[in-house]
Amino acid sequence: MRAFHEVSGSELSPAVLQSELRARGYVLVRDLLNKKAVDAALTDVTRVLSQAGWLQPEHDSTNRLAAAGAACGDPDPAFKRVYQQVFNLESLHRLPHEPSLRKVMTMLAGEEVLVHPKPIGRLIFPNCERLVTHAHQDFEFMGGDTEFYTAWIPLHDCPIEMGPLRILEASHRRGVLHHERDNLHVPEIQETAAVADGWVGSHVYAGDVLIFHSLTVHAASPNLTDQMRLSIDCRFQDARRIINPSNLVFAGESGKSWEKTYAGWTSDDLKFYWKKLPLTLQPSKADLVVFAETAEPATKRARYLRMLSQLD
């Protein structure tokens, strides 16, 4: 596999970033984030994982040594409980708002950047093939406008053997691809010699950020170490482009809410920040009202009602 083409902080400009994204579908920016902010998130996440019994207690939790028999993943109930505690961490939500990252995203998306409020924590156990993320496009899961970007942020140094993301270079040019719901993957991306030659990846360090287009095909490499691989995915777009309201609220039946997420936070500055922006929702609030009355089955109507109640 070829190594990522990387850009240093000294080379950053709208022209360089946009050229990289147009040509390759991604850009790896080295040493972009404040290391203290990344370390703070790592410390908080590993504390939660240690308390859950996922890490070996005789070692420093930030070393992320996985406990025997602890491996689990979505949709396991045990995973969901711990994941929610991780999602609620204020330090995790602050990373996408780091000034250096916001500056880069304004160069790509425009001055009025929307930071999607629901970053995804990746809590990846070692040597667990069933939990490996297969080739896919993020647009398949997010909807809205195709012109958004994902920033993948490792919370620690992540060598190849630990399973960092890999990118199918220039795959964003293929447009929206069909995804199979089983294992959530793009079936036409086969490991032929031609396709294999297009994959790129390399060692990514804490503080680095891998940015890619919503249509760029990417996948995780297997984690072959004895440590957990911890990272977050954050999404960014021009706030004037449409957004699926499910990316702002909690539409499921779990009882999640922003009030519960914010309960332990020490600052108010990031709470409901997106409500201050003139966003264009698709489906709109008016659409959701209709869907809440007419959608079938009843579970869909309940879903739309939950979305409406959280958008008001």
C-alpha cells in the first residue's frame, strides 16, 4: 500500500487544500492539532474504558492495553453503554472546534463552517475481525449535501499495524456508490490488483488530521496489536448547504438527549451552538410534521416526532 500524500502546516492555503481534495479525495495534515487537547481527550476516554473493564488494570490506561475477553462493538448492549459515556465527554466535543482545525475547514468549506455536533468515537479492539470497518462512503450514513468533509483524528500515535484508516485515492470521482446493508460496504470495491493499487495509508501520529470528502471510499485496516485504537470522526460543511436534521439530534429510541450529554460539562460555550446558524434542513421541519402524522409504520412516526421535539 502506498503512503499517504501529506501536507505540512507551513504549506496550508485554500489553493493547496482544495487542489489536494480535488485530485486525491483526501489530505493528511501533519501536526495540526494542539497536542494538549488531544491528550486531554485520550485521558478522558481511557478513564471511561478502564472503569468499564476494557483495559488491563495493571497498566496505565493511556497505554490502552485491551483486557482479555473484553472485545465488543455496536450493536452489543455493553458497547452502547460505554460508548454513550465516551460520547458525553466535553473534551471529545472540543477537538473538532480547535482553532487550527476550524481554520483548515474554512479553507475547504467556506467562512461559515458548520461543525456537525455529533462526532463519532471509534473504540477499536485489537484482533477482532468482525468489528473491522469495511469500504464505504460517509455520505451513505449522513445524507444531506454531498459537499461535506470528514476529519479523522487519532487520539494517539497510530502505526499501520494498529489499523488506521486507509483511503481509496480519487474514489470520490465515482460519485455516490451503492452500499450493501450487510456489513455496510461498497460491493463493487473488490480487492483486485487495480483497486489494491489505489489504496493509500501510513503511520498517523497524535495531532495529525486526515481529511476526506464525503464520497471518498475509505476503510479501516485490522488492528494487529494488543492495544485499543481510539479515534474520532468529525464532519464539517458550509452552513449554507442542506443538512439532514438527524445529524443534529437523537432520533432513536435510546432516550439520548443533548441535555444528558451536557450534564457534566464545565462550560456552556459549545452547547447548542448550531442553533445559532441559519441552517437549511432536509427534510425540513414542515416535512417532519407531515411525516410524524403519515409515515408508516408507527415507529417511523415516533422517530419523526422525536426529531421535531429536539429541533424546537
